[in-house]
Amino acid sequence: MSTILRPYLYLAGGIALVLVLNLLVGGIGSYDQRIVVNIGINMILAVSLNLVNGFTGQFSLGHAGFMSVGAYASAAFTTMVLPAASDPMSQGLYLIVALLVGGLAAAVAGLLVGVPSLRLKGDYLAIVTLGFGEIIRVILQNVSSLGGALGLANIPRHTTFLWVFIILVFVVFVIERVIRTTYGKGFLAVRDDEIAAEAMGVNTTRYKVVAFVVGAFFAGIAGGLYAHYNSLIKPDDFGFLKSVEIVVMVILGGMGSTYGVIFAAAALTYLPEWLRSFTMFGIKFSDFRMSIYSLVLIVLMLVRPQGLFGGFSFKGRRAAAKKAPIG
Amino acid sequence: MSEFLQQVINGLSLGAIYALIALGYTMIYGVLRFINFAHGDVFMVGAYIGFYAFPKLQPLLGDGYGTAVAVLLAAMIGCGLLGVTIERLAYRPLRSRPKLTVLITAIGISLFLEYTGQLPVVFGADYKTFPTLIPETTYTLFGGVSIGSTQILVFVVALALMAALRVVVLRTKIGTAMRAVSMNMNAASLMGININRVISFTFFLGSSLAGAGAVLYAISYPKINPLMGILPGLKAFVAAVLGGIGNIAGATLGGFLIGTAETMTAGYISPSYRDAIVFGILILILILKPSGLLGKGGAEKV
């Protein structure tokens, strides 16, 4: 098999898999369907954050902020600009347009946040991105045309299982392809040793900005999918805790391991739902589920800080991710 | 003018509380070089210790300042022990690991305290009303500016604790050891300083200041709930960065500045932007002078 064609075969395989799953997903209950769609959206968020945190080594705690920009921009575009859509064909078309608007708005936000933040490193960068996320939330709370603190309601429900997972396949494809190009090695170089990369002529600032903007773009698309699935979005949906949730997915999966991150996004979205109905020794775990969730995180950091799949890429090769990116 | 002075007084009393929390951030950063994300939640636990200690202490000590001081001490000791326990169980095993690992662990502990606190068997997720520790009297100063007895208590306690901290850090043996560890941990260790003991002590000191801050915060804003620590924690962190993280005088200065900026924004612009202004200040200071107002910037070694 030609190595040039192989990635495209993976892409075709991924799309085929999604199409098959789409036939199966119609048979499960609407509650389970909601969980599955949320898993897909979280996977897109985690994979896009992985480009920033995992591959480029810039610790960002503001991903939910970009998600909210995308969610609000796309929802506002759909409700205020686009006409109502009735048939699935035009619904899909409108969704794509709205998602692109959301993604671009989030990318602009990513540029605005990225350029000034990139003088900072490590936990300082984390705090600044957190601050930006909170500022975006406060601004959204105070814009009355976007519903203020009550949020934006009556967004048409255009998002379906199919759209979420087709987009996920494309996001994974794009990020995995870019990382494997000569250009993409620059991201890893910035992560592994910024000074050495700079000395080798890698434009580190440019790489960081690109990572931020691309990560924000995909987060915006995920936000748009979220908005068009839940039909109601509130600024509080995209708070600090949502950012932490996405970061935890990236950490648990193993920073820089796309497939680990996808698995972690699925596991961490499902775990609280599973604990909701889980009973052992007559104790209902539903009350304790978030405590358990945080304990899992602490224990993971103590026993396996590189994440479940850290250090492995898809084919089991040892990846550069073995080395901790920020230290 | 009198409104402006009133805002200044309100801002300084809020700032005194931020300063107490910020001192904990800055001291822990000073010795361990990482942001203790769980600090704001230790602060929250402090408020609950005060809440539960009050009904036990009041029959013994009666109304008035004796009980207030006892509640304060209970919260300080409780938080101090909590801080030491967290360091012992979660941070110490990670000491040689990358900072990012420790940061994630701190976030995990923060979430654990918040979620566990919300359990009905622990604190419960609902708002509880913190008891009135001292009788509320308002004194009118010149030109219609007033100051409440709660605010006076906040100032007195905060300034006394800051002075005490200064004495501990500058005049005692353990304080000297703390400063040595913050300069160079390995060299301090070679000089025979017990690093683990110094770090435990720093956590005790920093967390107990958060406990004191919590009681002062709770008597000023008597609605307490398990998520109350998030915003004051973040703002105090901003205060620590503003003053120059790792710098004790800077944390105090930053706390007062942040508190004043917040009440000014709430008073003159809009109360809904009081949180945004704090983060705006953070972003500005990190872009313009990342080492903070009083911090010393160090060149990066290659």
C-alpha cells in the first residue's frame, strides 16, 4: 500500500465507521444518544486542546472560553441571519455554515489571546488563559442581545450524531496529518525544547500562535455543535470547570497522544453517567460521583502522570510524548 | 469625595482579606515554585470550620470578642492542618516531577474539596448563614464616611497577622530556613535544613492565613457555600501575581490594590464587571511586567 494514500484510507475508513455506527445509534434511547453526542463533542474539544497542550506544550486553561465564542457566534448566526430550515439537507448546510462562522470567531479570539499570552510559560500561561476564559464569560453575561446570564435559547437543533462524528474524523485527520508533516514537527520542537528549536531557526512564536488559533477554531466548531444540539446555551456552561474537564481529558489520555485523548474523552464523559446509576454495598454512588472523579485524577497523577496512553502513538511506537513537555 | 473615601475603605477591607489569602499563595510558590490551586478551597473549608465551631465555642466563652478570637483560631488551626495533610499526601510524592503534574494534582484536590463539600453528609450544597461573631455597629467618620465594626475587626486581625508573619519570616530560625529554601532548595538542604519540615511549616502558615481570611470573609459576607472559595482564591492569586509572586510584601500590596480596584469597579462602572476587572489587571500585569510590582525578574538560563 502506498504510504501517500494510507492516511486517506484511514480517513475513508473513519467515515465508513461513522456511517455504520450512525445506523446503529438510531436504535438506542434518546438519553443514551445524548451521552454519545456529548462524548463526540468532548472528543473534538480534547483533540483540539491536545494540539495546544500536548503537541505544542503550551498549557491552556481557557479552552471553554473559545468553545463559548464558537457556540455563541454560530448560534447567533443561525438564529439571527439564516432563515429557518425544515428539510435535513438545508439543515445540514446551514449547520456547516454556522459552524464555520463559530470556528472563525473562536479563531479570532484565539489570535487575540494567543499573541499577548505567548510571552508567558507554564503555570503563568495557564492562569492567563484561565483569566481570558473568565473574561469572555463575564462579557457574554453582560451582552443583553445574546441573552445575558439567561443565555441564548431556541437555537434550532441541527446537530446530529452523524455531523458530530464526521467532523471529529476530519479534525483528527487534519491534526494527525499536520503533526506528521515537516511543518508539523515544529510544534513538537517547541514543546520538547523551545530554546533549541529557536536556535535551529524554528519560529517558535509563530508555531504557538498557529497552535492556539487552530485549537481555538476546532473548539469553536465543537461549541457550535453543542449549541445546535442543546438549543440553549448559557455563559455558565463554559466556565472554568468546563476548561478543567477538557484539560483532564488531555492529561488522562496522555498529552500528545490523539487516540489516548479520544479514549479519555469518552471514558470521562461516560464515567459520571455510569456512576450515577452504580450501586455497591448498598451505597448509591450518584452522590459521590464527582468526588470519585476528582480522586481518580489525583491518584492518576500520583501513579501515572504521563496519562494512560502517554508515550505511545497510534501504532505503539514510542513517541516523543514520553518526555514531560513543561518542566 | 466622601463616596470615593467610602469605596476606598470598603476596598481596603476586602483587600485585607485577599491579602491574607494571597500570602499563602505567595509563600507556597516561594518554596515550591508552583501554584497551589487548592488554596481557595482550603479557604472555603476554613469558613465551614468557623461555622461549625461557633455553636460549640459560644456556650463556653459567651458572646463577644473571646468567641470571635476562638473561632478564628479554630479555623486557622484546622486549615493549617488541612494544608499540611494535602502537602503530605498529594504534593510531597510529586516533588521531583514536572510542575505540570503538580498543577493538575492541585486542580484535582481543588475539585475534590468542592465536590466532597457539596455532599449532604459533609457541608451540603446549599448556602448557610455564617453566625454574627461581633455586634454590628457603624461608626460615622468625617464627611459622612462610615466604617463598620466588622471592617475594623478585619483590619485589626489582618494587620496583626501580617505583622506576626513578618516577625516569623524575618526573625525566627524557621523563617530564615524558609527564606533559604525559597532561594535554593538544594543548597539549603546541603546546609542541614530539613526541607520537608520547612515545606510543611510553610503550608501550615499559608493555609492558616487562608483560614483566618475565611472567617473574616464570612463575617463580612455571611452566605457560605462549598464553591465560595473559587473566586476569592483566584482573585487572591491575581493579587499575589500583581505584587510579584514569591514576595510577601508584594502579596499584601497586591491584595489591597485588587480589593480596591474591585470595589471601585463595582461602585463606579458596574457590579457585574467586578470579576472581569481583576482578570483584566492580571493579564495587563503579566504582559507588561510579569515579575509583578515588587518582584525581581530573573533572566532565563540556557
